[in-house]
Amino acid sequence: MCQNLGKFEIVVSHYRRVKAMNVIVDLCVVPLGVGVSVGQYVAACQKVLAEAGLKHTMHAYGTNIEGDWDEVFAAVKACHEAVHALGAPRISSSMRFGTRTDRPQTMDEKVKSVETWLENS
């Protein structure tokens, strides 16, 4: 069943032709029903991200990930699958993510930009 969506249909059609889009994600995966220690579940997610070949940096309350949109979101799904496979009956995740079209940008560049502002202020 196809609906005529007017301008939205044209926009979606245009973006399907656009080259791959990079994304930077801040991901926090919280397994529920597994007790208070979640290190093994975090380690499983880190392994998934490494095996996916994605640049990622773990921090105290999550992981920053950068890469192609489809690859990053496939890895997020794989993280959920890995955590469930370890026995977590439920998972609650939060994500913040951003994209740019004006120029490429990496996580390192974003951090260095702020560090430069701190040094010069």
C-alpha cells in the first residue's frame, strides 16, 4: 500500500540517493533484572563495537560511537542482542546522536575544539 505523502515523499526519495551519512552517538545500555553489577554486559557491548570496527570511546556512563549511520545502528542492535544473550531479560537504552552535512567531524575534533576554547579563555 503506497500513500501519496506529497512533499515528504519527495524529500524521502531525495535522501535515499544521498551517500552514506556519518553519525556520532552517545549510547547508554542498561540491562535490567541482572543485579547491580553490569560490567560483564558493558564488556559485551564494547566487544560488539570493536568487532564492528567502529571507533568508540567508553566513559563512566556510556559509550561514544562514530561511523556510518547504518553500521552504528546495526551495532546498537547487536549490543542489545548480546546483552539479552547473556541473560538480561530487559534492557533500557538511551541515545543522543548527531549528524552534520556541512563537513565531516569526528569525536576527537569535537573534544579538541572545546579544549582549545578552554586554553584560550
